Amino acid sequence: MSSDVASADEAEHLAQVARPSSSQRDTEDLRERLERWMAAKVPAGSSVTVGDVTLPAANGMSSETILFDATWDGEHHPMVARVAPAATTMPIFPTYDLEAQFRTMAQVREHSDVPVPSVYWSESGSDALGAPFFVMERISGQVPPDVMPYTFGSWVTEATPEQRLTLQNSSVKVLAQLHAIEKPLERFDFLQLPGSGSTAREAVSAHIADQRRFYEWTVADGARSPLIERCLDWAEANNPADDSPAVLSWGDSRIGNVMYQDFEPAAVLDWEMAALGPREMDLGWMVFQHRFFEDLATLANLPGLPDFLRLQDVASTYAELTGHTPSNLEYYVTYAALRHATVMYRVQARAIAFGHAETPADPDDMILHRASLTAMLDGTYWEGVN
């Protein structure tokens, strides 16, 4: 794939191969396994029945999702199991700490108004389902799709401008509520990255070091990326964070990780990238993840959503909600693009390993948003963005 050409078909293909799905699992076997496991989890003397199990066609990139219903004590419980991917699927990330996700969701639900599903149980062993997992409440709602991207024509593009504004502002409000959680270093000490301290500056340095480790793991058996290495050096040399306190950072703060009802968040999902960091890290990730899909829409000659999740609009709304004026957001959007580039590099390496793609002559062509990331580093990206 060249750095300046992308199409709807390419975007869909890449999104599909990114997902480490175990589609050959037998759902009846899963149902029986879950029922046996839950028999020891429900209140003593209760009889549990697990209904039909469903494996979503668009399973997640970072873990496997199992949908099921369970009944005990005469009550029906719609549930979701999030299962760590098997090594045979060539996972996107080196480790999957589902216990940390479980604890994060429980704490966020207890200490904020963020609509996080209730979490039931966490299982660190592999006997029940073949890998660690946790079980949470299943909530209904609409999710902005990744395949095809919601900017290519979806319920988001078909909404009125007023409805999209509601979705945008309510999503930013989620970040404001998260960042307002008190005593984050105490309540989320298990999310501290190696070398991180209590300040935003220390947290950013720890994030960059962690990103370097992820990159080195990604390229351990393959070609290195000059562009990603340039980005890592740039991020380190230009760390703009100050000594303000670090907050809880959702990490994967994109609207595709939210279920909406009437354009308001009903369930905030996917906490595997949660850590402590500056407020701007979540804001930058939210803006970049939309820019990624918006740039794909532009390259595919589609109208997209150019007036949605604009950097300045997100910053203004956040300032109104919190009294904190975000700073250096262009740095954090670029840093988000770097993080996403490393993920995409692993995704493409996975596609090559599974025979879905060929190894390019230029390793940086494995980064779908190569042109955008290069323009951000060169300081020219925002000139073409309204």
C-alpha cells in the first residue's frame, strides 16, 4: 500500500485482519463451560442456567468477546465475557491484564458517574475458557462502527448536526468525569507504568518509555520502522507536560468504544489501555481516532464528517466542563498517531504472517496513516484541516 493511496476496501480489509478472533470455537461447548464455571460463582444454593452463546462477527482487536445470558434465583442477566486472546492468534499486544481492566471498571463505576457496565467476576486461570477472562453486564446501544468506518456512511453520518453535537459533547463529558475522580494515584496505583510518578510530566515520560518497549516487541522478528523511531525521538524531545497532577487516563478514549442511546453514552468500554497520565492524552486520542477515519474518508472521496470532533471544539467543551484549558493538544494528537502507528504496524505484520498481505519494500508502508503522521511531524498536517 502506498503512503498516499487508500480505499474503502483497503480500510475494511485492514480492520478485519486486525481482530484476533477464535471463530472456530464451539458455542455449545462454551455454554457448558460457562455454566459449570458460574455454578461456583452464584450464591450458594442457587441453580444457574446459561442460555445461547453468541460470538460477535466483529470481535475486538484486543480480546475475544462472548455474549450470553444467564439465569439464577429467577433473575435474567445479559452478560459479556472478555477473554484474553490465544497466542496462536498472534495478539496485537504483548500482555493482557484483564484483572486490571476488571478493577479499573469497578473503581470508575464506584467513584464517578461514567456509565461503566457492572462487573461480576474475574478469572485469572485458563481452565474454564482456555485463557483468563472477566464477566460484565451487557448493555444495549449503538456503537460507531469501525468496519466500515463510521465516517463512510453510518448512523453517525445520517444523524442531524444537533444529534452529532450531543454525541460529541457527551463523549467529552465522559473524559471530564473520568479526570475528576479523586485520589487517582491511590485508587489506580495498579495502573502505574514503570518509572511513572505523580506528575503529568513524569507520566508522559513513562508512557513514551512504555511505547518504546511495545515498539521493540513489535519489531523483534521483523523490519524496523524509521518513521516510528523518528516519532519516538520527537515525542521524547518535545514532552510538553508540566508538574500538574496526573489523572486517570482511559487510554482508548474513542467513540468506537462507547455504546450510545439517543446519542448519549450508555456504556463506556475497553479499558485495556488505562493508565495514569495528563488530561490531554485522552483528548488527543479522541481527536486523532476521529481524524484517522476522517482522513480515510477524504482519501476515498467521501464527504466524511469534517465538522465533528474538531480539536478546538473538543478543547473548548472540555474547558467549559472542567475549568481546565487543555494545552499542547497538537503534540498529544501526534503522540496518539504514533501509538496508533505502532499498533497498525503490528496489525499489518499479523496480516502478512497469516497470508493476508505481502511484505512491502518500504516498512513504513505498513502504517496506514503514514502520510498524516509524517505531516504532523513536519508541522503541516493542520494546514489542511478545517
